[in-house]
Amino acid sequence: MAETAALSGVVVRYPGRAPIGPVDFNVAPGEIVAVVGASGAGKSTLLRLLAGLERPAEGTTSTRPGRVGFVFQTPTLMPWADALANVALPLELAGTPRAEARARAADALAAVGLGERLTARPHQLSGGMAMRVSLARALVTEPDLLLLDEPFAALDSVTRRRLIEDLHRLWASRAPRPSIVFVTHDVEEAVYLAGQTLVLDAATGRVTMALATPGALPRPEGWRAEAGYREAVERLAAELARSMATAGTGS
């Protein structure tokens, strides 16, 4: 298949709630896709389907053979281990010799700006630093598909912006570039980060809008002040508000 990953006619059922779907969308090689929607719309479910952690009741999921990285809403680091050991873990579990795994982990931590904090344990790191460790752990395996589930939601706006810039830089440095699916509640974050943003309906989880963002990735300095950025943000915000009001979840 041409896509890195795709969902076709996917329906997910949970007890006590209406079905999610059907959902149809695909992720092209090297594409960054953001997904926005109200709480409960199925954003995290979509990522679990792409990762193969969940199966749909109907429809099909397909992911091109390759490595998948997953960054969760919280860093989920081993509290007893230092940053280097946390990042090396997926390599060591895959059978990479310890010395090689630690060397690659050190490189990954340096890439996210933590080259001087290799021996720090999670309790010694700020929230932003801990999320950088989690990002390094996902990137150390050089994934073909990177899934991020609201990883910056608990961080302050300055730290979030820095991490998005880092993510763009790391994505652009890979050849070939990985595909990224990024879940967020923040439409401004979505437009800045992604080349395309999907809006999920609050009631059904269906894709109600797929909006391509103008301009190239990574973003040039000052891009947030451009008219194309503001227009895309307002269009997404209006569609998200419409979805939430229709489902009775609006304010």
C-alpha cells in the first residue's frame, strides 16, 4: 500500500456509549497529521487502532510494516531508572547489545536537548524535560510511524512551543521522514504542527473536516502571525465548536 497507515470504515464499540465511526482516513509517508475533537470523540482510540493495540468491531486497519513509536499523555518513565536507561529500554528489549543501546540512547537524548541529563531520574526532571525523555525513547528506534497522544497538554505554552519546534527539527532530520499522527485539543497547536488536521465529530467520532494547512514544514520564523495560519485556526475552531454544539457538549 502507498500509505504508511490507514483506517477504512472502522467502527469501535464500547459498552454504554454510542459507536465510534465509521472512520476513514490515511497517513501518507512522511506526512504529519493532527487530530482534534472533543473529549470522548475517539482521538486516543484512533491512535490505539493505528498502533495495533485495539481492533475495530467493523472495518479494516492497515499499517505498513515498520517500527511504530508511541508517546502518551504522561511520560510513563520508570521512576527508578535514569534518563539513559529509560530511553535505551526499547532497544534492549529488542535485543540490541547494551553498549550500543546506551550509545544510541545518549544520542537521542542529546537530540532533544538533554545530553547533559543522562543520569537524571524522572523526579529530578521538570515536566517538559520528562516529556523530552519520553519523546527520545519513542524516537530512538527510528520509527516509521510516530503516534503522539496529547503529549504536551500538561505543559506551559512556552515549553509546548519549544517541544513542537524540536519535533519538527527531528522529523526533518530523518531520511526518509517518519509519518506522525498527533492528537491534541488545541487547534492552534494542530495547525502549526501538522500539514493536515482532522476534526472528529463529538458524538460519532467521524471525520467531519480534513483541512490542509498552507505553507511548508517546518514552519518559518513568525509563521503564526501570517494570515493563512490565522484563517486555518479559525476554520478549525468553528468546525470543532459546531461538532460539540451538535453533540450537546458545547459550553
